[in-house]
Amino acid sequence: MEETYLLNVEGVKKKILHGGQGELPKLQDGSKFTFHFQTLKDDFERTVIDDSREAGMPMEIIVGKMFKLEIWETLLSSMRIGEVAEFWCDAIHTGMYALVSRGMRRIAEGRDPLEGQKHRCGMGNMFDYHSTGYDDLDELQRTPQPLIFIMELFRVEDPSAYKRDTWAMSKEEKLAAVPVLHSEGNRLVLRREFAQAAAKYQEAVICLRNLQAKEKPWEDGWLKLESLVTPLVLNYCQCQLELGEYYEVLEHTTELLQKHN
């Protein structure tokens, strides 16, 4: 459609590229959006910054979980299932995009999205990062600018309809998930399914690292969580040793020895 529809939000324009089906989904806290997206610069070339299809995985966000790029929840809330829409967003809405993209790229690379993050609020962290590790994102961080988001909404699920990812859990839910993941990993090791077991241990470690990011390093709360991390990392290394990933084992065990000599 050529006509541009203005959302009732300052600094946002919407253009429907392909109509969706049915009514607008009814949302509640905990509802999950699953969608593909492209992020483009608002320049003559419409330079592509990120493309979830190229990354090989759709994006998911949870309603009410204070996703750093709050405008995305607003944009998706205006879409029907199957709809493809283009949104132009002014710089007032895109200042956090560099940090959001950095986390998404790390996840796609199999890394912890919070690796190296200091214990401060999101805005404080933005000023702590001298570099995101990606040149194009560093540019966006230095000079916030309007961006274009092209989104295709696949589905919207109620909180009871899906298994919640660990990053979307509360502190209590993450703590409860860790022993479950640990036991699942142990069970998989006994079946010599080392890759699957490693994934369980890694998920448990990420849960704990996310909780540690909210604690002051080396104080009681942080140390208690660290004591839970250590056996999980050792189990993860055992799996990687069986899989022949020797350099990764050396990296993690050396780090543990430096912390706990």
C-alpha cells in the first residue's frame, strides 16, 4: 500500500506493505511476539543494518518486560498476524538500538548478550561502552538517528501457551530453573548426548550471570551465585572435552583457575 498511516505516537510513521489476517491480537503482560525484522538507515541507499532472516532466527519479545527498545512493542501492537509493515521512527525512539542490536548479534553468535556488562541501568551502560564491538553500531551510538524497521509478524502467544525463555523470567523463576537445567544436563551426559547437555549447562550459567549483573561483584549475593556457576562451567567443559573443543575448555578452565586459584 502506498498510503502512509500515522500511528498515534509522536515521531513514528507506518506503511502497510502486506495486509494481515483477522483482528488486532489481544495482548496482556507476558504475551510473546514472534516476528522477522529488517533495520535500515534512513539514507538514499536505505542501508541495511540488521536482518533477522540473515541471522537465521526470528525475533521474540515479551509484552511488559521492559524491552530496551520500547517502541518495538508499540509497533508490533499495531499489527495483525501475517502483516508486513514498514515503520519510520525518529531518533527520539532509536537511541538504544545500538545496544539492543549488540545483544541480538551476540545471541546469534552463540555468546552471552550480557557479557562484559556493568552493574548499572541501561542508559548508564550506554555511556560505559567505548565500543560495541561493531563499527556500524558504534556509529549509531555516537550519532543517534532516525531508523526504518520492516517487520513481519508471525504469531502472538498468550503467556500460558509457550515455554518461557530464561531471559524473560523473574529472579525467582531463574533461580528455580537452574537446578532443573543442571539435572537435565546430567541426564543427557549419562546418555552421552554431550552437545545437548552442554546447551543445558550453558543456559543455566546464563541465568546465573544475568542475576549476577544485578549484584555488586564479590559481595555476598554475587559470591553465592558464583558458587553455583562454577560446577556448571566445569560440567560444560567436560562436555566440550568429549566433543573435542579443547581450546574452549582451556579458555574456561583457565578463567576458573584465575578466579579460584
